[in-house]
Amino acid sequence: MDDLTAHKSLTALTYERIRSAIVTARYRPGEKLRIDSLKKEFDASIGAVREALARLTSEGLVTAEPQKGFMASLISRKDLTDLTDARVVIEQICLESSIENGDIAWEGRVLSVTHQLTRLDAVDDTAKGRATEWHRCHGQFHDELTSACTNDWWLKLRRQLYVQSERYRRLSGPFGDFDRDIDAEHRAIADAVLKRDTEKAKELMESHLRLTTEILLRSEIPFSAPLAAAYA
């Protein structure tokens, strides 16, 4: 491996690690991201850390403040609401294309990941390993539903919006206090997809995403604006 390839690999790895730490709420909204500390924590070069932070800044997960450095981006109810509106549109576009173009192998992957997801218990603070597996499988479920979409740009946008949404979900903790059968929601979406019922699948996906947002808006997430502002 030459020096340039090694540098690119280290930068990509550093980027993935810092992004994961932000998305999984290890770094809280507004928390300072000090380059020297990140360099030591992730055993990376200063250059790799700077490049990773620059990329994360362009994606909205990190904020660069003049004379102050970097911090994990703040969150707000308006941002979550706008994010959900955008995600609903993109998810539906990708879902429609995937249903139209998916083959039998794609159907098999959807069936497999749906089975895995519905077999896992609800996220529980007392079972961290189980929760980690649920989050991984949940992401795979949403990825697989849209994986047969033929437009790579739509898929890139969908993935970016999913990562932003995942940050809000991870900050909220489990949804145990809410009357919701999320497994039933996932099964219903998968069933409509496999039946090639595009309109039903899109309707269920929108309902699924908006219900999550409604719960998050009333959760204990450290939003940067009061609840009333979201409905003003």
C-alpha cells in the first residue's frame, strides 16, 4: 500500500469512527470536538482528523465555528421536522423504484432481513448487545427495501437523510413508554413491498417515519429550542 492509499484509508476510517460516535450519541449535540483529543482517541493523524471533520461539516453532523473550532452540531425540532419531510419524499421515490425494479433475489433479501428484525426484542437499556444488533438490523431493513432503486443519487440522498434521522433516534433512547408496535409496522411495510403494492407501501412508510418523529418531538432529546417553538 503506497503512502497516498494509506492516507486515504486512514482518513476514511477516522471519518467513519467519528461519524459513528456522533450518530450513536457518544458525542452530544454542542460537544466540542478537539482535534488533539480525537487524534489520540482514534489513533489517527491530525490531517486525517481534519479531513474527517471537514467532510462531517459538509454533511451537517459537525459545525465549524470561527476561532472556536469544531463541535457536534446542535439539533432542533424544526430541523427534525424538515428532515422528516425531506426523508418521506426521498424514501418514497426510492421505494417506488425499488418495487418496480426489484427481482426475486431482492425479495429474498427483504424477507430475510424482515424476519431477523422482527425476531429481535424491542430495544432495552438493560441489553446493550441486543440493542446494538437491533439498530444494525433496523438500518439494514430500510436499506434493503430501497436497494433495488436504479438511481444512485436518490440512494445517496436517502442514506444521508437516514444517518441524520438515526442521530435523533439514538439520542432519544428506547421508545418503551409509547404505545407502539414497531414490529407490526415493519412487517406491514415489507408485506406491501413484496406484494408490489406501491401506493400502500409508500403510505405505510410515511406513517412509520412521521410517527417516529412525533414521538421524538415529545421525548427528552436535548433540543436547542422549546417544544412550543415547533408548533408556533
